[in-house]
Amino acid sequence: MKTNLLILTSKFPFPGGEPYLEDELLVLSKKFKKIFIYCFIKSEEEIRSGLPKNVTLISNLTIEKSISFGAKIKILFEILKDAINSKSKNYFLERFRYNFSQLKHCLGVASSLAKKIDDSFVVYSYWGNELATIASFIKELQPSVKFVFRVHGFDVFEEQTAYKFIPFREFQLKKCDSVFSVSKKGAAHLKRVYFNHSHKINVSYLGSFDCGINPYSNSTVFTIATCSIVRNVKRLQALAKVLMHVQTPVKWYVIGNGDDLDSLKIQCKQLPSHVQVVFVGYLNKGELMQFYKTNPIHLFCSVSSSEGLPFSMIEAISFGIPLLSTNVGGCSEICTNKTGILIDKDFSPGTVSSYLDEFFVSDMNTQEFRQGVKDFWNQNFNAENTYTNFAKELEKSI
């Protein structure tokens, strides 16, 4: 049994970095003696409070920058294989120098991290990007460790990337012991594209803890909420277009900030008088949970053009809030006829506005349906279950 854990993150435990990892870490900390976290993106901010006592952030890591001739050949070999797998001449030519520099850096980080662990460790990359590549090199340097990684959305579906290709995926899958997709759709995609590694591919849903129930209101004002970074892929502007057509009085809580916030505010000024928009801004986890506990919300909306399986939707249904979601990524696994309304990715504003009007007077907008939403969360996305099962898989020896 493996007793210690090294987690590779993008920005966690700094503010704004992988907030959904916080719940997972609470469960993992009870299963492993020691947990080390290596954060890829350096930050001058204070790390978040409340980390378990057996969790240590690896800071001031001295990264090895000089590599041997043999290591350089190894990197070139991986780039060449990657170029062949990509079936993209442009990817190979345009990204060659970047890929060599990236792999050299990944190997340097891996070499330094490998010296801090032994065969009692599981190396767990939270993403299937360069973090998984670092972990792949650690596995090569220390074959006795167990190496697993998660995949979410952009790091599993090639169409969500600029080059329609995920770098060094074959290398990652060859070196890992297991890969865990946060959605069944992501796992099915990996098994289809990388069928030689299908025996390593699993599904492990993310989860949240029970923080209460959202208060139900039979108000004549239809209250909806969104919670996301305000940027193009989330398509909040498209939701604003939907609200141009609704007949029901609506209050829309926009939770989150982002580059497109100012343009969204300008667009919302054109909405009819019976549509009120409240820009809540960024809320940390505790603030968000308190918001859901105290503000009645009839429907949580997600109209993104691409997703993995949104944690924001997991949090919403944990409070019994029904969903409206585009059918992208793994959203159909959480937005079902038991939890809400699934709409086409390329929806028309008029069609969705009619769905909203119909929802408000339907059996979905009842306390009974909302209890069913909460039950669905408990069966599928309760952190106590999802992360305990995941920890058991990590603890197993190779």
C-alpha cells in the first residue's frame, strides 16, 4: 500500500487555484501519512488557510537546468514521436522550439522532485497537461512510484485546444499507472483515441461536501444564477440574449469576474425592464456556500461552448438547485431529466427563453423536484464517497 502522496497542481493552494481541490484534499489527507504539493505557477500571494496539518507545499524548488546529452536525445525522441502522432506539420514546425524548452523544463522539475520522494509515494498530477508530463519523467526516474493523473476538459478533448492536439499524451499514458477522467464522456473519448491504453482509463467524479439546502421561494420573480469566469467560452453574452425574450420577471445573479465582464455589463443595460441583473463578483468557496444557503435560486444556468464536467454545477445541485446546461463535455452526466434541462450547444435564444418561461411554472420548480436534485447529487457527487473511492485506488500498490 502506498502511504504518501505528491500532488502536482497549477496554482493550488494559492488563491484562485483549483478551488475544487480543497474538498478532495480533506479526504486524501485522512488516507495518506504525508502529502506534498508542488505548484507549477509561482505566486507571491499567501497560501489559503485551513490546509490539513499533514500537507506541505514544496517551495523554493531548485530546478535542475543542465541535462545530459542522453537526456536531450530522449527529449528530441519524444518530440519526434509527438509530431508523428499529431498529424500536423504546422504543430511540429511552429512548436518545435517551444516543445524542446518545455520538455527540458519538465525534466528539470521532475529530476528535482524525484529526489524528494521514495517508493512509498503516489505521484498525482491534477491535470493532463505539462504537469502530467513532469510526472511522467518522475516515473521514468523512479519506476517504483505510482503515477496517476486526472483529466477534465481542455486536457482531454482535443477540439478544445488551439492545435486540436494534446502534447505528449502518448508519453503520459505510457508512463502512468492510471488516468482518471472527471466524466464518462472524457473516459470514453480517451479509450476510443488511445485504445492501446484503455485498461488504464477510469472515471472518477469530482465531489463537494453537503453545505445545506438552497431556500425555496414561490416568488413571482424567477431567480437564476451563473457562476464562472466571465470569458468567451462561458458565453454569458448568449444568456443575456436569451433574457431579451423571456416573458417572466427575472433576476440574474452573475457570480464571478473576468476579462469580458465590462462588455457583459454594457450588453445587460439593453435588457428589458423586467430583467434585473446583479453582478455579485468573485466569491471564494466559503462566501459562495453562504450565498447559496441564503439566496433563493430557482435555476442554475451554464451555456458554455465547451466543458469537462463543471464543478460549479456540482456545487449547485448539492444545494438542490435545478440546472439548465448546454450539452457539451460531460454535462449530460449531471444535467439529466432528474436535475434539469439539457439544451443544444448551438441553441437559439428564443427557444431557450421559452424553456425558462416553461420551467418557472412547471413541476421542476417545486420543492419535491429540488429534493430529487439533492438526492441525485448525494448518489453521484458527494465528496465523502467520490474521494474516498478515489483514495482507495491511489493507495493500491502497483
